[in-house]
Amino acid sequence: MRTLFYATNGLGLGHVTRLLAISRALRRQDPSHEVLILSRCEAGPFPQEDAPFTLRIPGSASARRSGLSPKSYYQTTQTLLWQAVSSFDPHLLVTDTFPEGPEGELAPIMKWPIRKAFVYRDSRPEVFQERDLRPRLAPYQLILVAHEPETIVLPPWLRKDPRVMHTGVVSEAPSPDSSRSLRDRLGTAGETSVLVTLGGGGDPEAESVLPVILQKLRDHKVGLFVATGPLSRKIPEGVTAREWFPAWPLSPWIPAFEFAVASGGYNTVAELGASRIPSLLIPFDRDLDDQQKRVREAEKEGWAISAGSRRKPEIEQGIDRLLREGSSLKKRAAGGTDHSSGADRAAALLLALLTNSRPSDAPKTPKSPEAAHVLAH
């Protein structure tokens, strides 16, 4: 059997990280299963350890930077997309956040007689509206909700949908190595170290927040490591070579740190919560993602402090409180939720979908000469 995961991303790495985690879990459960990730993410090469085979189509941001017109970009990439899917000939297509892709590029493929599964993570109700999303989700046989049932409120029109299955949080698993061995590898044994991560590296707003964090942590004379993410191509301004930590995936390294200062993205919060590292979480504004809500929920769980906003006084006060109250945060967070099982649950549900409802043997919808031009007009 063959599964194609279609990953897109803009400012962060949420879609890519979730689909990578699920694809790895799927292969663990069925090593004979063939997996292809088709990505339009601007991030660099994926980690090689347990990496699925990946084809990368440059995203629209690359086209803009290169001076390529939208018409040229869509006509070229739509052809590449169709060729990749047609050549791999998947039994199952898995997407995340955007049922037809962020620019509608998957709309023609929705007509193909293959199984389809959609990964949903909590989104702003005003964005994920029934009139827009119900018809786009109609071709899907499975909707994987990447949360525990009691932790989010689904849109009313999705609550009784029989296709909806909760998986729990989907993210990369924490490292099996001990905190001590990780600190030895980083050379931080015996010192207080703080992880700073403001997402995948594609958010320009992070540039104004990072200097505030750096200065305050240096005032406290603690070791700091700035994880920029693969969307960032250079050492951030004001960060030394020793402080730069361009590791991805980041999750295996989190137990090496005593504290973290981070943004409120889905995967960042999930990974920090799984390791139960005392953290200051700073919410950023997103069209789909309510980071304020997620940060408040993490604060209620006991392992995190909310900065409230990206204003300098609130960040500085939050860092003071984090370093002062870190021990009590760690105690309150003991025995937290296992966030690493969501990918395994998702993979099991995907395999069950294929086992119980095998795709039709009918030929795929033939490609029309106009297919590559669908998005250009």
C-alpha cells in the first residue's frame, strides 16, 4: 500500500512536523508500507534519521523572491504536483489544515478515487467555517483531530460527523536519552541553560522579540541556546555562534535544558509540554491559530507562564518569574500528559482505513490538458 502526505507551511513547521511524525509512525507499524511526502514547505532538507522519501516543490514565497509571476508559478507547480501524485499512484492521500491546499491546488485531485484523510488542529471558529469547509471536506473518509477529546471544542457542524476521530497531540517524541547525557553532548553540564525557540524561523515578527529575550537572559547570566528552525537561513542578529542552535527536529534536545522561552505554536507547546520543561510562552498573532488560547491552557496545566503579549515589559517580567519560580513549575507539571502517542494513534487509524475500505480498482480520473491551468485563471 502507498500513502502520500501533502505538507504545506508558511511561517512555521506545524503541518510538516505533524505529517512527518505520522508518516514515521505508519512505517513503524507497517514496514512494508510505502510513504511519500510531497512538500511545498520552504524549510531545508528533512532530518535523515527515519526520513520518508520526500519530493519538494518550492513554495509561493520562493517564487515571489525570485520574481516569478503568480501565473507562471501556478502553471509550473500544478503540473509538477499532478505528475508526482500520478507517478506515485497512492492508495491514500493525507493533508493537514487545508483540505484542498492553501491555494486550492489539490482541488482536481479530490476527484480521484483514492482514500483521503485530513488532519485537523484547533483553529479559530471564524476561519474554519461550515460554508467554506464542509464542501471541501466532503471527499475525505477520515478526519483526524490532533487533540484529546476534552481539550478542544470542535465547530458545531463537525461534532457529530462520524468521520471524526481524536488522536491526541501529534508531535515528535521526546528523546530517549537522559537529560544528563544530552547536556554532556551540548557541553552545558553544571550550568543553567535556557532554550529560546520562536517557531520554525519564518516569522518576521520574531526579529523584534528576540533581542528583548536575549538581553534579559544575559542580564541573568544564564546559558542560552537560540533554536532558529530550518526556515531561517542565517544566524540571527545579535546571536553568537555558541548561542545558535539550528537543530531540527528540536524535540529530542528539549530535555537538555532547564527552562525555555518560546512562542505559542501547536508543535512548540506540544513538545515542551511533553518534556514538562518550565517555560515562558509568548503568543503570536496567526490567522488560523489562536496562540493566546493555547498559551492560557498550558499555563493552567502548571508547567508554563504566559507572557500575555509580545510587549517588552511583559516578556522581561515573564523571564524574571520563570527563573524565580522554575522549581515550583517543574513540581506542578510532574505527571503530565504523554504527548507522543498521537502520531501512533493517527497511523493506526490510517492503516485501518486502508484495511477496511480499500480503494477502488477503477482508473484515476484522466488528466485534462487544462489541469495545469486550473489555478492560473
